[in-house]
Amino acid sequence: MTETPFRPRETLIEKQKYYQGIHKHTYLKGPMDKITSVAIPLALAGSCLYLIGRGIYNMSHGVGKKE
């Protein structure tokens, strides 16, 4: 009893050749990897820095206190 593979062997060999032939870091080899590995972390870091800066400003000036 042998299971049929999910994809044909030729397709896997083509994808392996494509990914092994690219001389980039392994986390940037796919076509959409720049978005998930670079853009999203930069957006999160930027928003965190903004919120931290706003909090420090509010604390130092006594703005935005709840009574």
C-alpha cells in the first residue's frame, strides 16, 4: 500500500532547483517573504516606538490622566 504524493515529483524538483539557485538569505527566498519578514516587523516596531514616545510625553507633561 503506497500513498499517492501530494504533488508530482517533477514539480517538487523544479521548486527545489528554484530555491537552491537563489543566493539570498533563506528567509527571503519566496516571492512574498519580504512582506512577512521585513515589512510587518518594521511596522510593529514603528508603532511600538510611537506609542512608547507618546506615553513618555504624556507622563512628563501630565497629559491624559484619568481622574
